[in-house]
Amino acid sequence: MRLKDSLVSRRQFLSRLFAGWLSGLAALLAYPLVRFLGPAEEPEPAFVLLPAPDYLAIAPNSTKIFPWGHKMGIFMKASDQTLRVFKGVCTHMDCNVTYRPELHRFHCACHDGWYDEEGKNIAGPPPRPLERLDFRVKGDKLIVYSPGATLPPEMEA
């Protein structure tokens, strides 16, 4: 039924109202899915504090992981007792890497990428070496930080 001065009929009005409601519901349901599939927006930390005794006491030729924002960090004690810290994600597609002590190499299982003990890419699709992180020990704290990051004055030297 159309009113005398109306531009739309009751059927058109209700159809448009239903279409608008349905569009709003679709957007409401799609938003969490898009957020889940999209990249994380939280920036990486400038530094993290870790308990030094837990990390410095690991055996030679072994690693210990720690949280680095949304990613994984790897603290490594090499066979020659040198200490190294890396971001624990492959430079190809951000998959987690694991250390294979029997081979003295890091492995990315996603696309079969390999890195040596220094983090240098040696096989597979990774385009560049693992990203290194700097560290220093201050008292009983291990401070792991991004190269070039500015630390608070109480953590300096």
C-alpha cells in the first residue's frame, strides 16, 4: 500500500529496512574475522627484562625461548660458550624457528629454511639472516633490547 504523498511503498520500506539490518549484522560478524586474519598492531617492545640466572645457566649448544612482544625470542649459548640473542621468527614469513643442537643450526619447518649458529641464512627461502637482539646483564636481570633502542637511565651501564 502506498500513501498518497509517499515515495516508497510499505513493501519497499520494509525490504530496505531488512537489507540494512542484514548488512549491519554481516559487518558485525565480519569485523572479528578481519581482525583475526590481519596482522597484529602491537609494536615490538624496545626491551624486555629476564631473570639472568635462568638464561645464563643454560648448557652449551642449547637455547631458551622468551616472549618478545607477539613473537618469540631465542637466547642461545653456542658450543664455544658465546651468547647470542635472536628474534625467533623466520625472515621469510615470520614462522617460528627452532634450534637443532645435533646439527648446530636453526630450522624453520614452514618452508624448510635453515640458519647457522650465527643466524645466517644458509638454505631454503629465507631472504636474510635472523634478526639479532642486543643484551646486557645488570645485577640479576638480563636486559634484551633492539639494536639502537634507547634504554631508561637506570638500565644503562
